[in-house]
Amino acid sequence: MLASFDRGTRLSKHRMVALSWATMLFLLASASIIWQGLPIFNSATLPVAGALLLLLDGLAVRDRSNQPLSLSGIVLLAVALISTPSTTLVLAAASGLCIRLGRLARSRYEEWGRRALESGARTLGIAIVLPFINELGLWSKLIILIVSYIVVVQGARLIFALLWDGKQITMGTWQVSAPNIFSIEILPLPLAAIGAQMAEDFPFSLVAISAAGLVGSAWMVQRASRSLGLQRRTVAELGQINAISRAIIRAELDVDSLCQLVYGEASKVVDTSNFRLGLFEGRFFELKVRVQDGHHEPPLRVELPNDRGIVSWIRRTGRSLLVEDFATEMDRLPAQPTYQAEYPPRSGVYIPLMTGDEVLGTISIQSSEPRAFDTDDLRLLSLIADQAAVAIDKARAYSAARRRAAQLATIGEVSRQVTAILDLDRLLPSVVHRIRVSFGYSQVHLFTFDELHQQLFFRASTASDSPFWQRQGKRLPLGLGIVGHVAVTGEPMLVNDVREEPRFLPDQHGIAAELAVPMRVGQQLLGVLDVQSESYGAFDENDFFVVQTLADQIAIAIDSASVFQSQQEEAWVLNALLQSAENFAWVSEISEMLYLSVRLPALLVGCERALCLLWQRESNRWILAEGWGLTNEQRQSIGASATDEQVPWLERMRSEGESFAAELVDLEQLSSAGLVPYSSYGAVLAQPLNSRGATLGVLLLEQCGHDETWLPRQITIAAGIAGQAAAAIESALLAQIEAARQHIEQEISVAREIQMSLLPSRLPQLEGWDSGAHWNLARQVGGDFYDFWSFRSGPSAGEMGFVIADVSDKGVPAALFMALSRSLVRGAALDGSPPSQAIERANRWIMRDSQSYMFVTLFYGIINPVTGRLRYTCAGHNPPLLYRAATGQIEQLRTPGIALGVIDDAVLGEAETIIELGDVLVCYTDGVTEAVDSTMDEWGVPRLMETIHQTAHSDAATMLHTISSRLAAHTGDLPAFDDLTLVVIKRLADANQPV
């Protein structure tokens, strides 16, 4: 069974050569008989010897050389010694033609070729010496006969084996089988002399007994050979199967690699020149390994016919099948082959890959020759299949688990990215793009449900320019198509072959499969998520799980975004209605006022476009000052001008100061004069910008539809905005220079002085301690501050408190909030309360006294100058850096907590540590670490740590100077991006060192 099957296409040629040569030998022997001119046979010897030869050849042993070994040579040589040459040659020729080959020959052609070879070899081996031994004695005759018989018969077999199996295999098998050939066929040949003597001198009864003994010996040899062969074969097979099992067990948990390994291992025990290994995937059969005539072919995925074919039968029954010859067994097969081939196989073995009761796939080997495989092949392949099935099942489970983990991770990543977007116009295109990139679907569509019109809207897609949906107006009635059906039923729909689904809408070319799932929040339908593939059978349970999970996540994201947008819009409208005048009052730049004059109508009135035209008294021209709802190309027309003569109705509005309805506004004049950058209009409302009896300009508001009308409420709001805009613009024009000067002077002269007065005038002087501070603002005033104080009484008596803080804004608002925060923090901490309690109290005061929606981060600590104990709390601030002199390591002092001024009941963490001799504490605001150079590279915490390491043995002033110098060198000539503050507190290694 372990012989190689590497003969390939040369097999027919070798058979032809072998059969021709054997026939030649047979004819040569026959010619020898005729040349003798003797009688044809001896009537007394022929039947007895023939029967004995028939028995002995029937008990022939087939050894590893694949040659039949028998004791018939004893009888032939005995006959040659006592009978006529013709009788001897006839028996030799007939015995060769009747020798038992078993399954050694795999075709009738090969079987009779081997028998012809054996017949000719036996005849020739005796015939070539008979003419020369007539006058010799018994033993001389026997020796010559033995030599001739051995040389010719064994030589013929060897030559045939070389032609049949090749040199390498023949030498290997004959070397192993030489002892058996010698002991069974060569060594017993001298017994022919005894047999001949007994046949001449002994009674027939004794000869019969001796013959029976010879047959019994042949039977015992056959039994022993079979037993030994079975044992050897079993041991070899077990060893081979054990090696195969180890190889499969140690193999990588990858299905494709494992299938290739199974093929390689099967090739060691069976003929795999035509090999198939396939796995079932639903109603599809995926051939992982395909070998045809020794050539590897690419994997193939086919759809299994319903209950037809051998593969379907194996999947249904889980049984193996051995076909010795399709031509003779076709009508008796449990299932008929479904393949069509020019040269179909004649024989094959088909084995299921099973784990428990589940059939995972099949392994099959085929041959163009009949009876190419036997039950041994079936058994060996079944053992391999059992091992392979377990490994493949584990590999598929591992692959499925790994794929599910990857899918969940990808779903989580997509969900995080999706939920971070609250703008639906950005959210939905981002969703479909990320799904396609992450999961590789051909197309991804997202439909939202329009409850008012009871239809689906083609909202986002990876093929958003689809001509099909453009023709449909991006609308889909409920119930139409797969998507419409899902929206009506609320149930997902998976179609792996759209040719079989009448509801399929061919919106994209080449689509073969489609999967649609509803997007719901509770019982509310928000839309439908639809994915498509260009491959039939592309979707499975994993895809269903992925798309359904994504649909649920997207539904939540859409709902959150919708709620957020609705609340944001409502809050903006209400706030703008109440504080529109305040908005204009807060801005000082004319450009900002002009922007508000066109932006507020778009929000509050609901117009699609808004234009602000200003009258230039110096040049007597109208100018397009600002616009909303314009494209980038249209915005390039801002600054265009025209005269009263070019637009007569504008002159009338300027003189009369009245608003005009759409029918009285001739925008064609504006377009002709180049004042308006478009020529297609909707319903237009013109509102004059009047202030103190003069018209400063005109506010043009436009709705998109020609059939739209302006409501009284809209006109009133538009008039109010126009009045406020006019007043703000006039005030800005009159006081622009003065306001700017006063604003700058106020920030410089008042705010900075106030801020400076709030900072400590001198730093604390403690024995054994050194401290320093550096404060620099991005503007004239800012939001950073620091402070020190000593406790005279209370639980912290004799200790020193310090704080460093950063307000969320810059400039005057930050400075004011800084003053408030500094006072409240100091007031909350002076009673010596633990840090977290004091700062939580300060937070409540800030929330009570401030309505600015600003916040402040800070770090507050209390140091015992004697023990070095530091108790501290961090309210959302950059964690200070504590350099440990003993180890050279730097620790970041962190505690849980958020900034002050965010929520009323903020809970802050508190921790403590010991500042040992030589340790340095560096506190800083984010203006230090977030300072950037011209390439926008931040200075960062690592550079700050490096500087601390290098200057830790210097005094506080030197450390501050080095840090600020390196920071300035990093930023170069760039203006400060943010306020920055540094506080350094060092415990001196020598307590007597001067402070």
C-alpha cells in the first residue's frame, strides 16, 4: 500500500513493452518444443503434476516486490527430471498462465500480460537447458535446471518490475523481498530431486502424501506470509497515520493551510493524482484543494444540486463510497455523478469529513483506470479524514471566533466613530463609507424614513450618483423593492441570488446578492440599511449579524443626532429671539455685524438665501456686502456694486424706507447690474436697513420655492433683525475707532493691574525650602494664576497652602473669571480644610456666583515644611511633576476630579506624598506643554521632564529661568498661544543651605 504512484502517463507504454516481451518468450519456448520433435505429453505425469501445480500456484504468496512467490518450481523441476521435455514445457507454460495474481493486476490487459510473462519465463528457463542435460546424472541435471530456472524467471520478473515501477522503487522493494524470494522459491528447489526419485521408486500413495505435505507447506507459508504482511502493513499504516495525525495536530489553525496539509499527507499513502477536498458552506460546496492529473487547480465554489450527486448523498447520509468501476456499477450506485467531463473517472473513493453527526465536507480520489482503489485505500483515507475533520472543525471554529472578534472590534470602532458625529449630513455619508471600507461590501445604501410622506428617502450611499435613484428623485415608496418590503414588515431580508427574487430593484449594475435590515429605535422605524454584493451566495449568518448590529448602532446614532440637532436648533432659535439685540451689541466689527444680519434670518426666518446690500454715500453706489446660502463661486461676487439708475426700485426704497413684497422686487435688475450673483429666484422679501431716518442698505431674504409665501410672523422677525442690524452697523461706523482704543486701554490699564494685584507680591520663605514662580500671559490679561498662603490655626496650622490654576478662556472674560475664582478658592481654603473639601466648597461657590459658563482647572496642595508631607487634589489640571532626588525618577501627581464651574456636586479625589530632601515639585499650566513651534510641534511634557532632570540640582530661580528660556527657544518668534504659569517648590538637601 505504501508503494509510490509516480508512473504518470508512461504506464501504457510500459505495459505494451512488457506484454510484447513476455509474448516473445512464450513463442520462443513453444519453438523449443517443436524443435525437440518429441511427443506432446506423458499421459501419466501430466494430470497429476498439473493438479499439483494448480494448487501450488493458487497458494502463491505476494511479497513486497509485488511478484507471486510459490513452490511450483519444485514440481516443474521434478517433472523435468523424470518426464519428457514436451510434458515439462507444457506444464511450465500452462502453470504460468494460471498463476494467481490476486489484486496485483489492476486491469485485464495487465493481468494477462503478467501471466504471459510468467508462462514464457518458466518455459524458457527449462527449455534452454533440456537439450544439453540428457546424458547427465540426476544431480547434475538438477543443478543446471535450478540455475537456468532461477536466472530466467527471476530476471524476467526483475526486468518487468523495472519497466513497470522504475529503478528506484524496484531496487527498494526487491532488496527488502530478497530473503522471501530465496527462502520460498530458490532454497526449496533441490527438493525436486527427492520428488523425482519418489515418483520413480515409491508407491503412488506415498507420492500423494508427499504432494499433500508440499501443498500443506505452501498453505502454511501463505498463511504465515499473509499474517506477517498484515502485521507489517498494519504497523506501517499505524505509523503513517500517527505521523499524519501529528502533522495535522501541529498544523496552523488556518482552514486553507490545513486542507493543503491533508492533501500532502494523503499523498503519502494513496494515489492523489486526482484529488478533491471540499467543505460545505450552506448550499454551496467550496473545493479547497483540486488536483487533476497531478496539476493543482484554483479553488472553486459551486452550488450543490438539490439531493443529486455523490457529494450531496455523502452530505445527507454521512457514508463513504468505494467505486471500483463506474462503467459496471453505475446502475447500482446510491447516487449518480453530476459532473460532465470528456474523460470521466472509472474508479474512485469518496469519504465524508465528519465531526459527530455533522458532515463538514468530503475527500475524494479518482482514477481513469477501473479497480484502481480497494478497501485498504478506503480505510486509510477514512482514517485521514477523521483526523482532518477534527482539525478542520477546530480551525473553522477558531477562524469563526477570530473573525467574530475582528467583526466586533470593527463594529465597535465604526460605532465609536459614528456616534462621535452629531451632524446628520456628515454622519450618514460617513456611515456608509466606513461600512464599505471595513467590511468590503460592493455597495452600501442608507435610507431614512419620511414619516410625513410615508416613504423612504435615499439619504446616503457609496454610489450616491446612481442614475437609478436620480431618476426616482431619491424617493422609494413603502413596499417597493427589497428595501421597501423590509420597511413595511420590519423584518430583515437576505437574498443571495437576486435572480430568484422578484422584488429586487436593479439599481446598480452587476449586483448578485442583497441584504437589507431595518433601523429601529424601539418600535420606531428610522430607516433601512442595505448592503449589496457582486457575488452570488456572498452573505451568510456572519454578514447578517454584522449588518444587523451596525443597523442598531446607526439607528441609535441617527436618533441621538436628530435629538441633538432638534434641541440645538430650538435652543439657538429661542436664545436668538431673546438676545438678538445682545448679539449685535457684543460684536464690534462691521464684518461680524454683516454676517449676523444674513445668518440670523436664515435661522429665525427660515429663508434659503439672505443678502445684505449697503448704500455707499461717498460713491453713491449700492454694494453687495454679505450673503448667506451662496456657493463658493457666488461668494466671489461679494463687493460688486451698482448705481440707483441701474436698480430704480432700490432708489425708491431708499427714499421711502418701506419694505416690499416679492412681486414688487425686480431681482432681474440686480442680476443685470451684477449686484446679485445668480438669476434664479424664489419668493423674495426686501427689508430696508433704516436708522435715524436714513437707509443704510437693504436686507434681501429668499425662500427656495416659487410657490412659497411669507408669513406675517416671518416678516415681523425679518423687520426686527433688519432694525437691529441697521442700528448696530451705524453705531459701529461712528464709534469703531473710539471703541477699539477704549477697549485696548481698558484691558491694559485696568485688567492687568487688577490681575497683578491678585498675584502674591512675594513668595513664602520657609527654612529648608526654596520656591519660585513664573507668570506670562498670551494677551494683556489672561486666566492663569497662582497663590501661596500660610495657615495660622486650624488642622493645617504651621503648614503652607499653594494653588496653580488655568481659566478656560483668554482676555478680559478670563481675567474676570480668574479674579472670581482666585478669591473663592482662597476663601474656601483658608480655614485649613483638607484639599479636596476646600476645593469642592470653592466649586459650589463658583457655580453659585458665576453664570459665565466658564470653568477653571487647578492644583491645590498643603505642604508641611517640617515633615515634607504634601496633601493635594487635582481638579482637571495638568498633573504636577515631582522629581525624586533619590531615584532620579519623575512622578505625576494625579487625583480624580473635573474642572471647577462645570457641575454643582463635583467630587474631587485627594492624595498625599512625602517630599524628601532634594526633591523638586514643578507645577505648570497647559500653556507650557502646548506651546508650539513653526511646524506646530508642541514642547510637550517629555521636554519639560528632560529639563527638570537636567536642572534638578539647581535652585528654583535657575530652574525657572532654564525652563522659560528653552520654551522661548522652541516657540521662536511665534506669539504666545496660551497663558503660561510655572511654580517650582524644592526641598533643600541641606537644611542649613541659605534660602
